[in-house]
Amino acid sequence: MNESTSPRVAAHPVAGALAGRRVLVTGAARGLGFAFAQAICAQGAKVALADLRHELLAQSVARLRSQGFEAAGIAFDAGDPASIEQCARQAVDVLGGLDGLVNNAAVTDSGGRGMDDIELAKWDQVMSVNVRGVWLMTRACRAALRDSGRGAVVHLASDTALWGAPNLMAYVASKGAVIAMTHAMARELGPEQVTVNAVAPGLVLVEATQYVPESRHRLYVEQRALQREQRPEDVSGAVVYALSDGARFVTGQVLAVNGGFVMQ
């Protein structure tokens, strides 16, 4: 079955902080994105998962549906403007509107090299997906979020941009840009009653961080106030909160969720 042509998701009354919400999560086939989608579903929302990995996306959607959740999949490329526009349209169609957007899709495999050794093609790829993709997806979803009357955007930043992680320049620069866009977008979308916030996780144990040296993992654990590894579920609560009615007067904020490694 091609998940990008999934039928409209039917309404289903469920209690929870996000009951009745319709949310699009990008980069949701695995890792943090899937954890967010699962947590959002568990709080009563209908979720559209969008990702570049078609087969894995279908498996992830099937997994959520097997748990009784309302989920649909949309194949998309965060580096392709036309694909982003199509994804937004499909999400609105399959969900019957849009109350929340979680911009999680990102290129993460740009580390392990000093700033002098980053390839130009890799730099451009990171910026086109992590920065331009966030801007274009938010723009594509803007009208639907405005029409919702309770629209909420959550960008995934990173605490690497808050402490200046070395040998990760392209990724750090992109997440710094996401933080800056969070502030600017919050002011532009505020008159439409759409909130825009960012969550900045620390080093999380997911597939996308497998390349990170053991020394960096140890640094995080040893320097956190809560000295243990960080897992996807540690970040989900902040995302759910930012989408909920409890955060309707919270906008333009960056919440570092890293066990106290960075304190703001």
C-alpha cells in the first residue's frame, strides 16, 4: 500500500491533552520523530507522519495503527520545495485540517569533521533541509494552522547550538538558524494566533546519533544534572506540551530538554 495515498483519517473521540488535534510530524518514520508521533497519538490526536524513507514509513504507520491510533503516512523530501508543498496539502486533506506541525526532519550525519573539512555539498544539503525545509513547511502549513484557531508549530532545534559543539559546524549552524527562525516566526504568526516554539534536545540515543563518538556521549552524561543517557521519550513531553492548550500563551521560546547539560 502506498501510504502517501492513505484515505482520510476518521474522527475518533479519545481523552488526552491533544484530543481532537490534527498534527503533522516530519521525519517521523524513526527515532525522535516516531517517538513524537506516538506520544501525540497517545494524547488523542490524529497524526500524519511524513518521511523520505517510504518502506520504513509504512511500517511505522502500521505500528501505530496496530496500537489503535489514528495515523497516516506521507512520503516527502524535506529538501524539495515541491514535495514540501504536496506534503502539506496531503496532510490537511487526510487529517481534515491542521492544528499542529512538528518540524523534525533534518540531516544529522554532518559531524566528525572540523570546520575546514566540511564538504560544500554537505553544507548545502544540511542548510536546504534543516533550515530552508523548516521555513517552507511552516509556510506551506500556515493557512491551515491559522484556520484552526489553535495552531501550534514546534521546531526541533538542538542544544549543540546553545553550547557550541565542536566538529559539528554545519548541523550547529543550521540549528542556530532554527532557533532564530523560531523567534521571527513567532512574531509573524502571532497575529494569527499561531504559536511557534522550539525544543532543543541534548544527545539522544537514536539511530541518527550512532556516528557520535563515545567521548561525546560520556561528556553529556557526566556534565548533565541528571546523569544518564537521554532517550526519545525524554523529549516527547515537551513537544506534547507545546502543542497543547497549556501552551497557548507561550510562543517564541526555546526549551532545552537535555537533563541539565545546558541551563538557560
